[in-house]
Amino acid sequence: MTVSAGTSVSALFAGRHVSPTERAEIQSTRPRTVVPVTVNADIHAGANTWHALPAAQQPEWPDSEALRDVIAELASYPPLVFAGECDQLRSRLGAVARGEAFLLQGGDCAEAFDGVGADQIRNKLKTLLQMGAVLTYAASVPVVKVGRIAGQYSKPRSKPTETRDGVTLPVYRGDSVNGFEFTPESRTPDPERLKRMYHASASTLNLVRAFTTGGYADLRQVHAWNQDFVKSSPSGQRYEALAREIDNALSFMAACGIDPAEFRTVEFFSSHEALLLDYETALTRTDSRTGRLYDVSGHMVWIGERTRQLDGAHIEFASKISNPLGVKLGPGTTPAEALTYIERLDPDREPGRLTFIVRMGADKVRDKLPELVEKVSATGAQVAWICDPMHGNTFEAASGHKTRRFDDVLDEVKGFFEVHHGLGTHPGGIHVELTGDDVTECVGGGDEIFVDDLHQRYETACDPRLNRSQSLDLAFLVAEMYRGQ
Ligand code: PEP
Ligand code: CO
């Protein structure tokens, strides 16, 4: 792991448990050498101002020539998304920033190459569509739907190595870098994986586009999304009742001669953390319409809690691309930092350009968030405020599983709403880690999962995700909070 010299250890680990040994280990390794970001000079010569800056969390690729070849190849591949689509999302997020819409952003913590099967993608999409239907109908607000999908293959890690039974190997950094299996071969970073990330993203996006525009996401399918689920879970049954109401409303409108095209397709956007700057740079292209740079690996990209150093390469990279941007803000974020992100990333003060994804932890959000929101609002900047109730609420169960309590997740969202309510600002949305599969990774929820159940279907390659039932529970509860504001 490389960290910029200016980053404090507490900022790097804000919101998650760090043992004294781990903290000492990280402290003793700072500052480390900085891995330069490879230039992709052919595409936009001279524009890669982020190249020279320290880039945290970049893998130590063993063969720099092999990396260069891969990057050159990636730079020749077609874009995964169009600049115009990114503009459209920016405009939708503008509505979120103005208080006219709600953002639902969700998906895996880490996508995996063996998770690009049709069933898994459909289940994730189905869960997001169901949550979107609940929020739109029960909270009566337009919902902007963004997946953590088709590019979320790279993970920042708190330690560069992992030790098991006395053997120390490089930590797993996501399928884009190395393998999960604990062997030297698998854990060695392999740049060929960057190409697999591109292809996995492309096939995922292709299927998502087919699902969302090819009839599957037609609002008249609200029941069909729930069919496999309705009998088995309380949240499925609650959803079924809501779907019946939506059906009635649709029938009423059809009888009145209203059948808008908006009901037949769904606008759905992709997003991921812009972590591996070699990959993101290779996918950064000049828009032929405007001459501006866009990272065409996804519609929206965000900068994570561990790579948001103001003097680092990630923020510089983000400042140069025109995509809608997210920045994760942990409990260590100062108001001055938040204001500087606005200066750097949203100098034109364009609503929709910048989304602050707040991940404070349920026990801190009520203390830490008000000052940030107040100071930002005082500048007149219209950023979108989104709550990530996952990353500040992770703990290790006695069984060794990394988990989260559904009640903590819910409590952080509640705190987030309370703060905005108190200040008269808009709680703009939620950012959650979820899967459409019936996993047992987070405890609690209406169809309760207990600590002793965690081993049953614990499948995540990184952080614990809400399963489908917990995700729907959350959507219903958030809709109530939104309505009750
Ligand atoms: C993540 O979103 O998976 C993540 C690592 O979040 P954060 O940067 O907020 O810790
Ligand atoms: Co995560």
C-alpha cells in the first residue's frame, strides 16, 4: 500500500476498528514509496496532471513492462459509457442536489469475475428496481438509480499484506488486481486482470442495458420482480402489497388513456470507485462534442475515504474529468477539507457535479455531519448529500466474520435524516452494499439473521452486504423517513 505523506493514520482508518498492532504497523511503514501512474500520452498528451502526484492504494505490479502493454491495449478499447450519458446522470443528480429527487446507489462491495452470470446480475438489478419502486411510490419522490456495478472490481485495503498461520502474502485488492485464494501465485498482482475487469464490466453493462430497456424493467413487471420472493419473506409480502397498489394506479391511468413511455424502461447508471488510476486513465477519453475529458469506464465515479488526500493523484484526476463525482467523507473530515473538495472538484458550482457520500458510523453521524453541512451550505454550493450507512458500521463477530448490524445501518440513515431535517437541507439518498442473493453477511433485519447464521452463506469477497430481504426492509424504512420529514 502506498499512502501520501500528508495523510494521518486516523484519517485513513476513520470509522473502522484498527488494532493497536495494525496501527503501529501502518505507522511504521509510512511514508512509503509512491507508485507512479502510467501515462496514457497518446490519448490526451500533457493532460495527465495526476501522473506526477502520489497515488495511494496502487498495487505493486511486479512487471512494469507487462503493465504498460496492458494499459496501451486498454486505451485502444471502445468506451464503456458515453459522455452524453454521464451528462444525463449529472443532470439527474442536479435534481438530487436541489432537493427534487433521491439517489439510490447500491451493489456489491467488490464485484467478482465469477459473479458476472446472468442470474447474479439480474438478482442485483431486481433488488435495486424493487427498492426503487418502494422509494418512488412510498416516498413519492423521483429516484435516480445508480449501481455499484460494471466496474467495482478494485478495493482499497487497510493493510498491504495478510498473514495466515505464519505465512504473509500481499492482501487481496479485488479481482482487477489479484486472486482471493491465499497462495503466492494468486496473490501476485497480474495486470492481465485489468483487461478482464474491462471485459467483465462490458458484459455486465450489456446485460444491464438489455434488462433495463428491453422490457424487464417495465413498471408493469413490479410483481414479476417479486415472484420468487413473495412467499419466503416478510419484506417480500410487504412489497407485494405495494406492488398491488402500483398495479391499481397503472390500471387507472391506462383506463384514462395514459400510458407513458417512461413506464416501459428504467434509467439506470453505473458507478464504481476510481481507485486504480492506471485503468481509469486508460479509459479516460476526450469527448468529441466538447473536447472535455470523461472517464468512460462508468457513468459516475467516486473517490474513496482512503484516497481522498487533497495533494494526491486521485483528487487531481477527478478534477480533470467531467463525470459526476462522489467523494466519501468519513468522520475525520474537516469542514475545511469539504470546502476544498468543492473548490477543486466543483469550481463552477454545478448542482449534480459533486456528491458527498457520508460514511460516519451510526455513533458519529449526529455529531460530525451538522458542521459539514452547515459550512458547505453557507458557501451556497449545491452538492448532493448521500448517506453510506455501511462503511462506518463494520465489526468483527466472534466467529471472525466481518459483519454489520442492520439496526446500526438503519440508525445511521436515521441520524443522517435528523441532521438534514434540523438544518433544513435535503437528505439526498443512500449508498448501500447489497446483493440480490440470499446471503448471510449482515445481522438483523425483518427476516432476522443471527450471528450464528453468518457462516451459512457468507460469500462476499470484501465487505458484508445486505441481502435482498434486508435491502427491501431498508427501502421501506427509508421511504417512511423521507415521507415523515
Ligand atoms: C467501499 O465503498 O467499498 C469503501 C471501501 O468505502 P470507503 O472508501 O468509504 O471506506
Ligand atoms: Co465496501
